[in-house]
Amino acid sequence: MESQKPEPERTFLMIKPDGVQKGLIGKTIRRFEERGYKLVAMQIMKPSEDLLKLHYYEHRNKPFFKALVDRMKDKPVVAMVWEGLNVVAIARKMMGVTNPLNSDPGTIRGDFSITTERNHIHGSDSITSATREVELWFPELIPPKKSFFDDEDVDDFKTFHVEQATFKHPDKDAGKAKEFELPKNLPKSYKKRRYYTPADVAAHNKSNDLWVSLFHKVYDLTPLIQENFHSKLIDPLVDVAGTDITHWFDAKTRDPQMKIDVNTGSVAYYLPRGRYLHIPEDGTQDIIDTPWWRDEKYIIGSLSKKVRKIKVVNALTSDKDILEVPSEETIEEIRDRYLVINAHAASYTWKRLTKPLDMQKTLEENEIPDETDYFDSLDIPKDEWYIPAVQIYYNDDLTIA
């Protein structure tokens, strides 16, 4: 049987102001071209403070955050999107580690820079980060998701019912209206949690099962989409299903960001994927009193401010499972996640180095520190970071089966 052909990836790279100032744009680009990667998009620009704050959002609580943004705002950078096999990981190797003094000769940072503050280049550190950064800097490059109504699974359905009513969805090809029956693959019920990880949100990425996050709140917009499925204004939301869209909104007003139209000089809403639900047709009009992003009925929990990994070791079977969990969750909430892997998880005592854990406290409160920031400061690759382990001991009491 033929092996599956690997799919090319895309990554975001940025030559920082020091690299531009030293006239090293061409030499930097040439390295990736000579490696065989394809330059998909490039723009020379002066990023605003707001854009940089969104770009470096994961570092917002670190002491160097403000200095990093101040050092780069309103200064020329070269933003780029590169494409090719394993380009995310290979580009990181070509760049070298964060501190140029620790970078090998032959890497970009090892050859072109000396200090961490002026280390020449930024590159996405994962496929997830690359997707977010490409959309932030080049929103026009993110392809729209396939419409639910183009899915072969609904070809044989006749009528689509929502709250006992029948609606029609436009058939783009024939210029006629198609009728659909309520699909059988509606989103499965889920248990609400206090906190969700980005991976939790990303799993709900379809038009009939649509979550997004903004300002650390998780929204289930599935009911909103179903109520308005006949409107083209759902398309931008379907395009970003399962992702964080905080960058669409103003941090102070919590409403959509505004921009100045370069052609007319007028102020209008910032709509990187086009007008969406509850945005006025006239970009200068006021928004309705309770648009969906202000409507608490769609909020199902909070997005974790930081996720971490924990290894669960079953002392009875020696099975080892690694979970990615919100750092804010208690051990009891983590155990609830683990039930998907082991339905008898509640019949085990959870311990760390033989000491029983307090199920109502977090990992940190149980003296299991998160050392990922320290590993990151040492430029240790993420796949080599130490993951702390907890042990579970069977109680011989099948409380959950």
C-alpha cells in the first residue's frame, strides 16, 4: 500500500528591525529559497503597538513584554509566509536558538546577531502558532472552511428544520434554493467546564459545531449559526471556527476594532474576513445593543491563560498518558478529563511521589510547579521539556464503570 504523501506546511517568519537596519533582508530570504522553500507572501511594514501585542500575546505576563513591543513598534519589519515540507521545524533550526551567543555558526542568528534583544528574526514555533500568526499578518491567505451545505453527508437530506421551522439555503450553482433535513451529525453533547484549552476549542471547528474564543472567554456559537444559517454573514465565523479571534476586537471597548479606509479616509470596522453577524451594513453605523460577542448566553467557560502537560501513570497497569490541561484546573477537574481514557479513574487515589494529592487544589497548589518558562528561557526544544508525573493507585472500588 502506498504511503501517504506528506502535506506541505506554512509558517510565519519576520525579519525584525535590526535585521532590516543592517541590510540583511536579501541574505535572509536567500537562505530559505536555497533550502527549497516557497515564499508565499511578503510585506515590508511598520507594525503598530496593537498588532505586536496580539502577535506576542502569549508573553504578555513576562517582564520583557513591554520592552519587546516598544523596541519593534513603528519600525520597519519584513513579514513573510513560507511554504514547504516540515517548514515550521526546519525554519526554527535554520534560525538558531533565541540567544544568538548560543546559536551554532551557520544559523541565521549565529551568523547575523549577537544579543537576544536584537536577534534578527522571528519564526512560528508550532503549526498552531503558524496558523494564528499567518492569519494575524496575512488574513487574506487563510482559505475559507468548507461550507456545511457542501458536505456530501447532507446531499440526500430534503428539509432542514430549526426550532420546528423549515428554511431554505441558496444553491450557488443552480441559483435555486435547496432544502435540507436536520443533519444526523449534530454536535455531540459536551460537559461544560470552567476552563478550556485551545485544543478543546479547536475540536469544534464546523458550521454545525462552532466554538471561538476571545478575551479568554469561550463561545459556543452553534445556536447562532443555526438560527442564521441562511445568511451569508455566517461565513466569516465559519471560516474561523475553532480559533481565537481576540485580534478582531478592541481591548478597551471589547467591540470590533476600527480602521481608517485608505481610499475614503473614513473610519470603518476592521473586518479581515468580511462583514459578519451583527455588524451594520454601513460600516459607520452603531452596533445593536446586544451583539453576540456581548451576549453571555453564548459563553460556556474561560480559555485557560496557560496550559501545561501532566503525565498520569497507572500504578496497576503501568500505562502512561500525557494530558494537556488548563493550569487553573483542580486535580478533580483533571481527573474528569482523564475519565475519557480510564472510565474507572474515580476509583483511584491520585498521588505525587507517594503523597496523596488534594483533589480540590491545582497542580501548582499541590507543589507540582510549572517549569516551562524556565525551560523556554534556556532554549530547550519543547519536545524535550520535562513533564511532571502523578501516580494513580487502584482502590478496588469500581465507583464508575
